[in-house]
Amino acid sequence: MSCKLTAEGLERLKEKKKELRRKRKELNQNPERIKSHGTNNGHILSATERSRIDQRIRDIDRMINNAEIVSEDEIDEEVVSIGCKVKLCFASGYEDIYVVGVSDPHRSNKISLEAPLACIVGKKKGDIVTFKVDKREREVKIANITK
């Protein structure tokens, strides 16, 4: 199964993997670090943390190995897709957002394919889309799509 990413998203994944490997190495070299934070079960906490980090590294490896990079040339300004900038019209006003791949962290003005607002992917300029946030339905109009 492919994992669509922007080139920037792929680089972020690689950086995140390096960071997790550093944390994993630190845990291996200094398991007492966790004990010093006030727990009698530091070895259990350390093993749990290592397990969590190992799983995240495996997930990132899977995404990197299955990455399908979306280049700017592939971005169609007629349809919302990964890598494009979209001007959305909410009831409260306009907002520019960037559509990014699954791996890209949730930051302001970016939505990933995992976000509720990702339902705009595949839609065209002028479309009105309904999506749910916190069990409430909201509407948004796609005002513009650019690279």
C-alpha cells in the first residue's frame, strides 16, 4: 500500500526516525534515567518506552518504504490533492491551508489525509463540503486551489 507524501513530508519522516533512534539509544545507555523520575518500576517504564519507540520506528520505516512522492508537476489545480494550497471559506471567514501527506505533523495551516477536513481531497473549486469535528457538522466551500 503506497503512502503519498510531499518531498518535505518524507524529509520530516526521516528526521523523526533519527530523533527516535537517538531516544532509543539514550534509553539503552541510561535506563536509570527513568528511575530518577520517581518510579520504583523504572525498568518496566523503560521497556514500555523502548517498545513504543520501536513500534513508531517500524511504522515510519513502513511509510518510507512505501512512499509515493507527489511532485509539484503532478498537482492539478482543478482538484484538491496532496501538495496543493487551498483557500477555504468557512462561516467565520477565509483560511489558506496546505494539503499534506499522512506523515506530516498537524501544524497550523496544514491538514493531513488523516484529518476530518481531508474530505476536501478530490473536490473542485466551488464545491461545498460537509465534515464532522467534535461530533458537529460543519460546512466549507473550496474558494481556490493552487500549487
